[in-house]
Amino acid sequence: MERPTKRLTQLSLLLSCALVLGAVERWIPLPVPVPGAKIGLSNIVVLAVLLRYGLKEALAVAFMKSLVLMALFGSPVSFLYSVCGGLGSVLVMALMKKRWSEKFSVMGISVAGAAVHYLMQLTVAALILRTPALYGYFPYMVLMSIPTGVFTGAAAFYLNRVTEKLDRV
Amino acid sequence: MTKALKLTKWDILLMALLFVLGVGLLVFTVQGAPGNTVQVLEDDRVIFEHTLSAETAFEKELTLSNGHVVTVAAENGRVYMAGAECPDHTCVKTGAIHRSGQVIVCLPNHVVVKITGGEGELDGKTY
């Protein structure tokens, strides 16, 4: 981890994983009547980067992921949802990792991150559409953050087991 | 980080808290009284309005400022999105709404269908 080139290569590789997951995710609808509801597959990578590298790197991956996905598929509006959700959840997960890493496991951190991600997206959407009634979706989002958070948290844990092996290459 | 993947009691506490919050809010929102007006908004502009009772039935095609057409319909006082020109059709999949405060959202088109009024407010009168 001390060599900057190796670090850069690993992070680039992980970013490209996040992009692929973000693209694939568009084809997996969730069985809830909430617009824009997704599992958050690319957040597996963001969380893994946060745990292994740190806050700066995780913010960079979250931002770049939103930016490139916008260029490929989205609109400036979907970029706003995505980037606010992504950065908000990274900050909360970083805080939990720093303060309470003995109390919460990766999955607990991830669940909180998922909840914040959904909440931020909802807030941005409510502001853009000037419709506070959008918070009617909030209960669905809160419930959804539990399974999606556990799943992405567990996946991030196993992803880091794999990336650790890259250090020996 | 820990070496093995295991839920801690704090994880479970957090999840239980979110679960109770989610279910609580859900119960709270579905207890609303049926509304008496349906409004369709594009951004914050009302582009269509209709009174709502248990017998209300209509179908209305609305052309938006972006040129897309959305079809709002009602049957037996339940309002639903019958069709929309958008990539995801989440609004159509949302299904029917009839309680005051419920919404259908078409995010790509910036369209919101919402139910307002209902019991607790004065009965709507036609002037």
C-alpha cells in the first residue's frame, strides 16, 4: 500500500468495478413502488474503498462514479440525486467507522449508509420537484435500507478480502 | 476492521430501530382518509385538477412542456397513471391512490399526481 502507483491502479480498478455495477443495476428493478429505488450495488465498492483506503478515496470514487454514469446514461438531474446520495452516505459511514468501529460491523455501517443515501436522494428530489409529499416514500426507503444495506455491507467485506490479495501481486 | 463477518448487537439495534420507524410511518400514512381532489403538477404548476369521490372515473391525456404525454385516469375514485412517456414507467407501476396525501411521481417528467382534501376538512362545495 505504500507505493502510490499500486494504490492508483487498485483504486482505478475498483472505480471501474463500481461503474459496471452501476450500469448493471439499471436492469434490476426493486419490487417497491418508489421511483429510482435501487439496491446500491456500486456502493459495495464505495464502502470497500472507504474501509480499506479512507475517506478521501471513497469520496473520489463516489463522485467519479456518479459523474461517469451521468455521462453514459443519465441526465444532470439524475447526477444530482446520485452525487448527493453518494457523498452523504460516504460521510455518515466514515463517521461511524471512525467513532464506532468496535460497535458496528461493516453491515451496520452499510445499513446506515443506505438509509442516508435514500434520504438524501429523496430530499434532492423533493427540492427539485418542490414537492414535500415525496417524503411519503420515506417509510419504504427506510425499510429497504435494511436488506440492501446488509447485502452491500457483506459484499464489501468479501470484496476487500479479494483486494487484499492484490497487494501481494 | 474485524476479521470475520458477524452482526453485532449494535447492528441489530440499528436495524430494529429503522424497521420500527419504517413500519410506524407506513401505518401512519395508510391510515389517511380518502381525499376529495386530485391534482396533477408539473414542477409546481397545477396542470390538471379534478374532484374525487367514490364514483369518480375519468381518463385524461396531458401534454407536458417537454412534449411528453402522460395519461392520468381514475376508476371508482382511485387515481392511477395509465401511461407515460418516460424511460422507467415507475409512475405506472405505482398503482392506484385514493387517500389524502398520497402521491404518484414521474421523476423523469417532473410530474406529481397528488390527492388532497378529504375528511377533517370542510366538504367541497361547487360554486
